[in-house]
Amino acid sequence: MQIILVIAIMLLSFVDINAQSQYMHSQSISHKFINEFISELKPGTPIKLFNRSSSIGIASKIEKDTLTTTIPQDISIGFNTGINLVSSPGNFDSNDWFYGGATIAATGLTFLLDDEIRSSLNRNHSKALDNIGEIGHRYGDLYYMGGISAGIYLGGKIFGSESASVTGRMLIEGLFYAGATTIILKTVLGRSRPYMNEGNTNFKWFQTTNDYNSMPSGHCTVAFAFSSVLAERLDNIYASILLYGLASTTIIQRIYSDNHWASDCLAGSVIGYVIGKAVVKFDDLQRDKNINLSAVYLPNGAGINLQYIF
């Protein structure tokens, strides 16, 4: 756990250093937050949303040069990213279908090797693999990685680092959408876990019990979604090697602990990797689009109106 926290702090520092060099003229988010909300609100009047161009009924546009966003805008961007993810298969080209087919073929091949890979790891337990497994388990834990992602996002907002807050937002989006995809597939496929000793071909469709939620691996999905988003954002070969190396320890741990078949881990890793990279791509596209999200202040409370224009 300590190792992951140290790595997370180092990566957050890396993100913040990049932010300072790229956006050193940007105004502090926290300063803007305070300035906008210290004014007295009257019932029926617009709420300004941390941004000089945002108010009720007005679709504010993110400025590409400063990339300054508000929390409600971040929610809207995440929503729009999800719409793009769901609709993206309709825009696949021949290369996309080729890679998709290759992934399915690789998963099928791994499926044939599940028993052999399981037996090999189960025969070779050691203290070193136990330690690697502990790192991999934590790195693929949704609570730990979700907490780190939220910390990066909130840290960026508090300390005025827009690059860090955007990175945190993308990490949260990647974990959410990749995780949701994996949960749906787990429930539909209902594959029995290795420790059930029912074989790797036993599928009981539409199961919600943990013993029959083996495919895909949720831990591998989390690990590779986190690593792919952060690797894209940092855009540094050494950081990418470190991040994907950590994600790979999650694959080893899930098979080593007899919680997953190798094909489960491959499927989960691909889901996390692909959705993580897609989130960065689609999130970036929102910088050039109008964000149609407004707050409403009424005498009896406040609310948010979210509108997506097709």
C-alpha cells in the first residue's frame, strides 16, 4: 500500500509540474471559486459557476487556451464523453474492426491456455510473487485507485492546477465507464471462478454472485484504465513503462490468487486500456464544444439542468 501511495504522490507531482509549465498564466480555480460565491445570492437570480462566462441559461464554452473548467462543466464533459463512447462503434473504420477481431482471437487463444497457465502459477508460489501480488491487488482495487483519482482531481482544483484536475477527471471517467462495461459483462456471462473447480468452460448466464462473476477481471480493468489514462496524459515513455508494469502485476496477482482465468485478465485489461485511451480522446474533444449545463436557483433550493445537443 505504501509503495502505491508513494508512486501516486510522485505522479501527481509530475502532473503538477507539467501544469505549472503549461498553464502558469491561468487563474487559480480556488480563487475564482471564492470570488464567485462570496457575493450574496437572491432568489430567482442566476448562480455564477466559478467562471466569468457561466450563468443560468447560458451554455458556456471552455477556452482552449486556458482550459479553465468548472465542476458542473466537468460533469457535463464526463456525460458527453460517455455519449461518445456508447456511439463510437458506429464510427469504426476497417482498422478498428481489425484490432477488435484480433483482440477476440487473442482472448480465444488464451481461453485454450487457461488451465495450463493456472497450473503453472499455482505450482510456483514464492515470497517474491506474494509481494508482487500484493502490489497488483492494491493497484487494481477500485477503492484505492478511485481515491487516488479523486485526490488528483480535487488537488488540481484546490491548488489551481488545471492540468491535474483534467487528469483526475479523465481518470474518474475511465474507471467509471470501463468499470460499468465490465460489471455488465460479468453479470451477463456468469463465468465460474477457477477456485470453484468447475472448469473454464462453465458459464451460467445472468449471475450476480461473486463466484460466477469471473469474466472479465474487474481488477485488471481498473489497473489498465488507470494506467492508460495517466500514460496518455503524462506522455512520457518512462512513466508509461512504470504504469503498464504496475498494471501487469495485477494480471499476475489475479491468476496467482486463483480468482481469475488468464482469459478473464486479458479481457479486463483490454477493456480498461481501450476505454481509458478513448476517454482521453473524447474528453479532449469537449474543449471545442459548447457545454450546455446550467444551474438553477429557486426560493426553495437549487438544481442543475443538463442538456446534450445532438
